[in-house]
Amino acid sequence: MNQIIAPTPADKHQDLPVRALFLLLACLQLADWDSTVRGIHMGRQEQNIVISFLASHVGILAAVTFTKVAAIVLTWIYLRTAAARHTKLVLVPLAIVTAIYAVIVINNYF
């Protein structure tokens, strides 16, 4: 007989840093989308080769939007599956990716 075990309050608090980093990373993805669209309207060229390739087929706005949404969704799926079982192993790489993305976004705006 399978028994459903509810998470304890300690389990919920353990997830908090991962959830916070995910939300920050999602916000950074949105800020990157905004900075990219603004830059394109100002005459800048997209430097990401994946986005540039997609843009040649579907247009720059669709390509940027697709890649940002895909990144958010894939990160969420990863966190809901593998990371759900190994919170401590995910926290450091997620923090590193978030920090790198923060630098990218800051660079895009300035």
C-alpha cells in the first residue's frame, strides 16, 4: 500500500533558496529579453548564435521570446524533477548560473 507523506515544514524551508534563485533567474531572463529587444530597436545585433539562427527563420522577436520562455520552462522542469530530490546539489550550480546571468543582463543595459 502506497502512503502519501506530506512534506514537513523543514522540507519546505529547504526548498526556499532554490525557489528564490529560480524566480530571480526567471526575472533575469525577462530582463534579458527586454534588453535584447531594446538593443535591437536601437540598431544592435544579437550576439547569441542560437537566437540569430532562429531569427533568420522566424524573426528576431519570436526567436528571443522562444529562447527565453524555453529557458525558464526547462529550468523549472529540471528543478521539479532532479533538483527536487537533491536540493543541496542544485543550489550551487543554480547560484552560479544566476550570478552569470545577472552580469549578462547588467552588461546588456549598460
